[in-house]
Amino acid sequence: MSQTAQEPGTVPASRMEMGSGSISLFRAGAGDPVLFLHAAGGAGEWNPFHQRLSERFDLIAPDHPGFGLSDDLPEVGTVDDLVYHYLDVLDRLELDRVDLVGASFGGWVAAALAVHSPERFRKIVLMAPVGLRVPEAPVADLFILTPPQLVRALFSDPAMVEAVLGVQPGVDDILRSYRDMGALARYGWRPFLNDPKLERRLRRVSAPTRVVAAEHDAIVPRLHCERYAAGIPGAQLVVVPDCGHALYGERPDAVAATVIDFLTD
Amino acid sequence: MKFNWFHLMPWPYLPPDFDDVEKFPSMSLTMSNSHFDPARGVELYHRYLDELEYADQLGYDGIVVNEHHQSGYGMMPSPNIMAAALARRTSRSRIMVLGNALPLRGNPLRVAEEIAMLDHLTNGRLVSGFVRGIGWEHYAHSVSPAESRSRFNEAHDLVKKAWTTPGPFEWYGEHYEYRYVNIWPRPLQSPHPPIAVPGAGSPETMRWVAENRYMYVSVYAPTRIVKTWFDGYRKAAADLGYEPDPDNIALATPLFIGEDDASAMREARSYVEWLFHRGLRQSAEIVFPPGYMSRPAMKGLLRSGMKPYPQIPFEELVEEGYVIVGGPETVRQRIADLRDELGFGQMMTMLAIGDMPAELVRRNTELFAREVMPHFRPASAPAELAQA
């Protein structure tokens, strides 16, 4: 899922040895540490949403193994593996407790992390997260959508759709997004972007949690956000108006504001 | 040169509005099976098996079946069932299963068992192909395309060991685990049936097929592209220190032979268009789902400049070498030229193209056997043919 054309990256990515290789991560800002877990798209790029968060927090935004500029790390092949991977990342960074923000696929990973080690997360924001098995309202099949179909499903603003579709991708762009989607297939082809056990384990999450839904989400039906909000004790659901599943790719200021408001409240 | 008669067994009865591409993006995966009519299905399967048996009678070296799932493009979810149906009704042709889609199997040991059985039923005439399965079949059977290659590799190693190593033995792999591997029967052919693997330009596949000294089979592509594949295979073999037997290089191609060039071009057009413009109408997302292709293979594909099949007009399909169409002399000459240029020793001829009616399939099969095959055989062979 590609993001909109953004201002050029102003924060260089750094590398961190992990497992059989290394991962890439952005880290910028000062204040309380926030771990941000990206969606299927958007790895490897510093975008306005990162920028806003880094103006208020110590933002740590790694690329998942197999995505963006991170190595494949063949030993990390499931979301369960990713949970241990990110616990290792936090240990390596000597961070006992962080705020946790995850979008879409990253929202699933965030929820799984919070279920596993609730004590390590102070506050949690899940943005249009996948991860729950909801047969009555399935997540759109991201793998089978053609690029134009995917862009139309991601953004609610037609002008933004046209702007994104107006840019012809080069061979390297296609290879990059093919690799990211291939990594997504590794983690989420079957079960399709869900862990059937996750929902009944959400009760373990102890941190105050905000679930952020996009008003016009054509990829993750609202019911997923509602079920997360119902399953996590005390969680609240907010809706970003005039926005598609791309969320921070479509309305970075509004989405950053709802995240920052909650984390600083 | 060996000539093998390859059937896809398509569903020819498309709905009248099939050319509405919004409604029918593909004949595979998403076209509802409400369009399948069981009564016609019975007729078709028997007709198609008759055609393969006819090829055996006419002296084709092999008859070929393959595996596809949830598709009107090819209606053999189990090629092994078709091979079994052919085993006792044919006597000379090799029966080539091209092939079992290993990554799609939850239990690949079943493939080892079925092929071993077929080897006996055919009295050692079986050729065992292994394929990964097309991208859409990973949707259809819910297998991650990102695991496709490693499942293929492991399933292959397991099947081959089950055929060649006395059991019982144990198997602990990334994808499969067995505490008892001890198949009965073992294959008849020793050490195992010949193995064939189709390739579409993936460098990993070329290298792997060359390492194992298996038969490398092309898929639909222009001659200039197939040349790079066969050259890649020979190069991989050369790097390993050997030169592949031409018998281990096979060109697969639709082929239409008419009384003369003009009538052949006229007659073939609609069937070739059916195959390429309807049968092969499919998005990149279902053919190459994420994770299915390695980076080098995807890069090669993007740089090859190959167009989606439905965008290639009939004349270009002929000129570029996706298909062979012509009168007897043209077809003979074309095969001789291609053989010299590409260096293959076997052909998988697809003489039943798209929705071709039964009588035309028979004519195509007969004309090819009579007018073309004898020219590529040792002098003694045509006499045998005549007895058929």
C-alpha cells in the first residue's frame, strides 16, 4: 500500500543488527519513547505523520523484517515471530516501557505484542488494525487487488486517488512494493491477516488504548475496530472523518493529532 | 525429436457476455462454477480422453496431462486421475503428468504414492512432472505464495527420497514432518520415473532443474524469450560441467496445421484467440501473487517487455512464435528452424487449442502425425507409424 507523494525524507534511517541480519529504523525526536509499527505499505519512508510524532516524542519507527529497507530475516515468518522480534528490539534499545502505535498490519502486531507483554506498554493506539477473524466482515483481499483498485480502496478523497494514480511507477518501485506485499503474504496469507486466537486474548491488554477508525475504510470494515474496542478493557474508539484506510497517508495532520492527543492526555 | 500430445482440457462453453472483462476478469479463480454444466462435463472428459488415446494410436511419443485448479482454462485438478484413466487404454506413448503441483499439497507423500502406482499401471511409461502451481492456485488452495518455492523444494526432496531410499525413514522439514516414510509400492522405473519441470524464465528454476538433470519445459512465450530460457538452462548445466541431452529440453507450443498456410491461418485464428485472449485473460496479481516470484525472476519479467497475452493480436502470436500455424511444409520448416535455434529434443505440442471442435482436433492430430513427425524421425520409424 503506497503512501501519497510526501516531502523528502529528512531523517536518515539507521541499521540495527537483529537475528540473521539487520533491520532499518527511523529514530527522531525527544520525550517519551513511542514505537510505531507501519502498515503493509509505507515502510522505508519518513513521512509527515512521522514528522509530527517526532516533534513531540522520541519516535522509533522500524521497518518490519522483509519490508522497506530491512532484511528478510527468514527466521521471522509469522506475527508470533514478530512479537518476539519487537521484544528483542525494545530490549536492545533498553526501553522497558513505551507507547505503542500500530497501523493496519502494524496494528495487528501491536495488539499481539500488548497481549504478550502488557506491562511493557504505557498507552496503545491501534489504527484500522487487522488481526481479528471476522468472517461476517472480511478484510478486503489486498493481494488480488490491481494497483489502481488498491489505491481507490486506500483513499477516500478522489483527488488523492487521481494524484497517486497519475504517477507511473518505475521498475524499482514495482519491485519494492512487490517485496513489501510478498512479506505481507509471508505473515498473513493464511490465516488471512488474522489470528483466530487473538480476540479472546485481548482482555490481557492493560494499557489505556485508543482504536482509530477511518470513516470510509474500504479495506478493514468498521466492525474490526469495534471488536478491538470491545475486547480491550476500557478501550475507546474514535473515527477520523473524510478519510480512507490509508489514514496517516491520507490525513497525516488529523491522524497525528488524534494519536498525540491521546498519548499526551 | 520426440513429439508429445498435450491436452489442457478447457471448458469451451463460455457465457455469451464473457468478453465483458469487468464481469469476467479471468476464466480462473473467480469465474463462477455455476457456468459448469455437469452433463457437458461428462461428454467433455470422455472426448478429451479419447483424443489423448488417439494420439497414442497415431504414434505420438507421449501424451501429456497437467494440473489446474478452479478454472475453466484447464479442468484437471488431479492429473493423476487422468493418467490412471489413460494407463490401461494406451500402450505405447509415455504418459506425462506435467505435473503435480507440489506446494499445493498438504501431504506431498500422497504424490510419491500415486506416481509410484501410476508407474506400475503404465508399466513404466510414466513421466513425472513437478510444478509449483500457477499463482491463482495459491489463492485457490490457500497456500502462501511466499512459501511456494520452499514447499516445492522440500516436497520434491521428500518425494524423491521416498522413491529411492529404503524405508521406513523419518522426515523433519520446515513444512512437513513424518515419523514413518515407507511407501508401497515403490516406483517401477529405477531409480524413479523421469522428472520434468516447466520454467518461465526463473533463474532459480533453471539452476535447480540443471542441478537435478531433469527435463526443462517451456511455457507460452515468444521465441526470443524461450531462447533466453533454454540458453539459461544450458548455461546452468555448463556451469555444473555438463551439456544437457536435447531430450531434456522441451518446447511447449500450440500448433495448428492446415492444408496450406492461408487456410491454416484462417482456421486457426478463433481458437488461438480463444486460448490467448480468453483462456489466458488474467491479472498479474493472480498469476504472480506477492511472494510467488523471487526478485531476480520478477525483475527479469518486468524487463522482458512481454505483454499480457490478451493484448497480442493473432498475427503477432504467430510471428513472435507463441504458436505455430501453417500448412505442412511451413510447419516442418518452422520446427526445423526452431530446433536449430533453440536446441530442444522434445515438443509438447498443443494440438487441441481452446474451443476447437473434436473433428478439427482429430484432423490436426492426424495431419501432424502424418505430415510432420516422420520428417524428424530416424528412417525406420515411419514404418512403425504406418501400422497405427
